[in-house]
Amino acid sequence: MQYIENSVYRINTANGSGTGFYSLQDDVIVTNFHVVSGSLSVSVEDGDKNRYLAQVVYVNPGKDIAFLKAETLPKPSQSVVTRHQTEASTRDKVLVLGYPFGMPFTVTEGIVSNPRQMIGGSNFIQTDAAINPGNSGGPVVNEKGELMGIVTSKFSDADNMGFAIPMETLHEELMIVGELFDGLTIGCPSCNGLMVEKTHYCPNCGNDMDEGLFEERPLSDFSLTVEEAILGLGLNPVLARSGRERWFFHQGSAEIRMFVYDNNYLFATSPLNDLPRTNLAEVYEYILTADTGEHRLSISDNQIFLSYRVHISDLYSKTADSVLENITQLAIRADELDNRFVNDFGAKMTQFSK
């Protein structure tokens, strides 16, 4: 069981994050449609905080299933077992694997409350295992590591009521993996017919289709502007996106966080190091006297931060270019400073460092 943890990933998009898992048998990453909805490219993050670019190659909105391909992602040695004959039964022990609330990898345990709970005309596995936002798309497995279902939702106003798409439904979708073309393929929610070109109806059954499914949801002008600074680091912005107008990524060993603060400011910050137990006077003196230009060194919760804050309106002013350059330079300087605090003052990297 411990070996399949490396086949479960955090899925990051411009709209939020979820979970996905690799199927070695089918050579695809499986997740929910609603996790990647509005995106054609996403990032896949492993347990060591490495991110890889992934393409959305198949979605079926009606079944809330999506498949991703990540060409540069190292294949795990083992993965969740998707091809087996074990069926879920009431009171079976199950484990939910994933990244709730974008936290590090988490496992929760429960039982199957109902293996065939009917909701909206479809069957779901109901479990009392803890399920939270961010778990969506993650695997529900038995103690053998065999897939029982894919986390899809929970009742927010009820306790211990989570739901998973049964493995039988996933098997139906995996049957078409070999038929996928380059680009995006969409499964009709009504008849499961496959479409590779933009259309407002299914050519197989005539069901109305949302043409927007073939397109990436456009980013705001603000997001596009901020991502110019990320491009200045030579990084594909897709690999930095961590939700709506949020970017979390690593520049070398330093974690860089960029987000809107107080609805008026763009805040860029990096947790550099934990404060050392000794040499504190020297550390404080350096923080107070070091010339860091537009950036500010500070201490919060026993950690050293490098930060930069600007009013959003500055991104649309005559100083916009210098603002973007300051954001780019914050990432570069953070990667330099966290090493300096280690080498010169004996500080340790933070738990967020890479």
C-alpha cells in the first residue's frame, strides 16, 4: 500500500486544486472533470513538490471523469490497481488518498456505507471516510490497493457522507483510452459518443453540447499581467497556478507565493528559513540592515520571509514594467537568500522549501 502513494498527485489549475492518480495499466492520470473544468493544460505535483505539465486528453462531464497525459512525469513503479474483480460491499474498509485543502498527501480511513447509493439516476459508493475539498478526483482503495472508486463529492451539510464514482463506471471510460487522438476528446454525457471537434450537439445522439468544453476558460487581465513576471523566470505559468489569482511555485529551493491581499494588493512572499537557535543577534542585524531594494525581510512565526507588496493599480500604471521586474527579482533573490541564511547563520530551510 505504501508504494502506491507515489502514484497519487495534486492537480493544480487556474481555478483550484484537486487530486488525481496514475493508472499504469492504462498510462493515464485519472481525475474528476470538475477538477480540470475550464483547463486544457494543468500541472501535476508529486509528493516531493515537483510539478509537471499535463494535458487534458479526455473528459466526460456526465460521469465527472477526466484523463490527463504528462509526458515528462516519471512513471511510478507501482500504481493504484484499476484492473481487478473485487467488488465493494457494505462495511468494507476503504482508504481515501489525496490532497484535501491543498495540504500535503493525506490518507483517511472509513467503511463503505452503501456500495450502490442512487443519486440523480447514477450509482455512487457512499463512505464515511473523511472527504474534503481537494480530495476530488482521488482514489478510494481497499487494503490491497485496488481501486473501489473515485472521490467526487460530499454533502456539506451532513456528517460522514462522501461519495465516489464506482470503478465499474471508470472501466467503461478506460475502454476508449486507445481511441484517443491528439488534443482533447469529449465523451457525450448522454450516449458516451466521442467528439474531437467543437460542436453544439452530439453527432451520434443529437444531445446539446457546450462548445466551451473545447476551450480553455480565459484568464483575467490581472492574471495575464502577473504571469508576465513568472515568464520572466523562464517558467511556464501553468506550472505556477494554484487557484484563482493564486500562484505557488518553487524558484530553486525557495517557495514563492503570490496572491491578492485585502482585495487591493498583490502580495508576493517567500518563507526563506526557520530562525536558528543561535546567532539570533546577527540574524536580526542582517534583516534590519541588509539592502534588499524594494523587497522586505521580516520575521513571522519564527520564520524569515522576503516579501513585496504593490497596489493592484500599479500593474496598470507607468511603473508596471518595474513592478513586474521586482516580482521576478523577488523569486531570484529568495533562492539566493535562503542559502545565505543557512551558510552564514546556521538557519534551516523551512518545511515549504524544496
